[in-house]
Amino acid sequence: MPSPYDNCRRRRAARSISMAGHMAAIAMLAVLLGITQPKTGSAADFDAGWQAYQAGDFLRAFNEWQPLADKGDKRAQFNIGVMYDEGKGLRQDRSKAIGWWTKAADQGDPEAQHNIGLAYLAGTGVRQNYDEAVSWLRKAADQDLARSQYALGRMYDYGFGVEKDPDIAAKWVLKAAEAGFDKAQYNLGKRYRDGLGIPKDSQVATQWFRKAANQGHARAQQHLATRYLTGDGIEKSPTQAYMWFILAIRGGNKSAQKEKDAVGAELTSEQRLKAEQMAKDWRPPSTIGKSG
Amino acid sequence: MRNLVLVMLVSVWLFQPASAAEKTSPDVAREFIQRLGNEAVKLLADKELPLAQREAKIRELLRGNFDFRTIGRFVLGKSWRRATSDQRADYLTLFSEFVLRTYARRIGGYANDAFKITSATPLGRSDAIIVTAIAQPVGPAIRAGWRVRNNGGNDYKIIDVMVEKVSMAATQRSEYDAIVRQRGVDGLIELLRAKVGSYSAQPS
């Protein structure tokens, strides 16, 4: 989707934003913490690129990473691919992104393999091809990359590039869920609820919904709330239900509003206040699977 | 060019509220966009935060101010009615994630430039369009139109973004229509999942 901000990217990247002061502060902090090491060669360049990238100085990041990428550094190759893919500091060019990712992927970089798999799935920068998508996702999934395991599982659900097979789908989704990927945990909750490629088990379903909910997955929060109302695989608690509905709405799940209001009407004002306070204090204890 | 005009017309005529929405006051809509812009500028000014966190904060700010149900339904067009409730839920989640991710990634890397509202006018039966200009160090300012709707009780939400007078929602609608024809609603859902599932830059 084009954005109103498309054109200003390159100019913005060309400006260095009080980087010197920022870097000096970081260096001083590192000295204080005793974590400085003499930086030579590629490590120094890569880190300088990373600092620049974080500060939004994309042009400088590119200049640090490009020579490394040319020399075969797979992390630099991957990141330059991302810059082309997202159009950060460069004109967006998805086929160049694929080119850089392929160099990294051929050296076994799992994130690059994953991104190429998704590019084939969506047809961005390459001609859409489910078989290629599956083949790249499988390489990354075999290296235990949770997002790839989940994506591969869904390919088996839909029968895209592979024969439809809910059992194999469940196997991959389970691996990703166990690794802590919130979307896989939510999906696994539904599988246990419906018996999709896995034996039905309401209690286990609730446990997986809870794991995803704890990471801030809004739809899992809504499912968990509903389960607190019905007592499905869990002890009934309208106060807990009310709290999880509040969190689900806060996370963007507007369809939980009616349910929240209905439960709220059944609670005493004391219970409501307690649930509202719990929701206010709630923080996701873990952010695994939410990055990037 | 003819296509662009068509896309605009489609947007204006089809993007009508499902129920009789309250009239959107251009003045209130202007304040709404101004407030949102000020908050974004404030978030972007905090250069101590890592880029991924700045992007996450922008995403949360936008999440509460876009009406994704309205946009998502419009964009899916007639396939919305045929979709199962599971498909609708998956689609809406992924669609909003996709839009938020796209905007947050584009906005999140910017320096804290001021933006200016250049006009606020009524649009269609019940909406308002607020045009903003974002100054660049070199070259002309970037203009964008934010279509705002009052959902009742002064609940103002963005329901479309116009760039170069082209509606994003209408553009996506025709893009998605082609995908659904070829690969079904599941194919569109998988495509959105692919678009939101990639890895961004990694530390060493």
C-alpha cells in the first residue's frame, strides 16, 4: 500500500540526527558496564550499522552493511534485503530484496529462508508460487524457526503447495506453539477445541488460549473470557471474564464490547472495579513471538 | 488516469455508512487529526527508543483511531457476505495488522517533523476529509487526505486515506477482488498472513 510519506524517506535517511551524541552515550554506558570489547573489522561495522538503523539513519546503516554484504556476511545481506523490502532509506524494490535474501538463505540463514517463502506465498518480488513457498518455509521450519513452522502448518490446513493434511498441520503448529509463538498457541487452542488434527480436549484448549492471551493476543483473550463465563475447561469466574474482555477490546477486538457489557451488568460495582483495576495493571509477561 | 478517477468515484459512492451515521463535523474531525498527529510527532521524537518499539507505539496509536471493521468490510466487497464467521474474523485481524504494520513501518523511522492541516471539508453524505501536508527538507510537502467518520457520540475514526487523491481502500478493494477470484477468501487470508509474517532487520 503506498503511503503519504513515500517520498520523504530518502531525504530523511540522509540526515544524521544527533548521532554523535547518541553514540557517545552508548559507548560510555558500555564502558561503565564493562562490556566493551575492541571492535575490529566486520563486527564494528555491523554494529555501527545497527545503531544507525535504530536511530532511523538508514542511509548510514546501508553504507555500513553494504561492504559486509558484498563480502558474504549473511546478516548484513538479510538486513539490506529488509531495507529494500520495506523501502527504508532506499527506493522500495522487492526483487532486490529477494536477491539479497537468496544470498543469505543459500548460506542457511533461516529468517531469509522464511521471508523468501512468504514472498512466494504472497507473490511480492517474485511470481506467486505455492510449491516454492512450501519448499523455503520447510527449510526454515526444519531449523526450528517458529514462525515458519506455523506458516507451514497453515499451508497443510489449506492444501496450498501440499496435500491438505490436518494431522501434519497440527504437528507443525504444535512445534511453533511450544516455542512460544502466540498465533500458533491461539490456533492450537482452536484445534483442541474442535479436534482438528488433534484429539478434542477442552481443558488443553483453554490452556493454549491462556498462553496466547498472556502474550496479548486479543482474540485469544476474548476466547479465554468466554470460557471463564461458560466454565469450558476452566472454573467459572465472571470477574476474570470481564477483565479479559476489557483486554481484548483494548487489543483491538471490538466485537468483545457487547459481551463485556453483558457481563458487566451482572457484576457488582465492586467486582467491576476490581476487574478494571486488574486489566489496568495487566502487562504481557512475555513478548516471545511478537518481535519483528 | 481514467482508472484513478473511477477508483475515486467507487470510493465515494460505495463507501456509505451501513447505518445512518451522525454527521461528521469537519471542525471536530480537524481537531481529531491534529491531536493524532501531535501524538505521533511526540512518539517519533523519542530517539532513545529502539526503532521496533517506536514502530510498535505508532501501531498502538493508530489501532485505536482507525475503524478497521468498516474499512475491512468495504475492502472485501461482496465476498464479505459469503465469508464464514471464522474467515471474517481471520481476515479482519490480518487486514488490520497489515495496515497497521505498513503505516507504522513507514512512519516509525521518521524524524519528528511537524505536519500541517491544509483543509477540512465535508465528504459524501456523512464524512469529512482532512488534508495534511508534511514538510520535507527538500522538495514539495507530501499531501494526504484522511477520511474521518463520526460513528455517533463523537466517536471519530479514520475510515480511509487518500494519497494523490486515490482512495487506499478502493485500491485495495480492486486488488483483493482479483485475489479472491483466483484463490478464494482463504487464498486472500494466506496472502495477508504472508504479508504480516515476515522478519524485519535483525541484530548480529
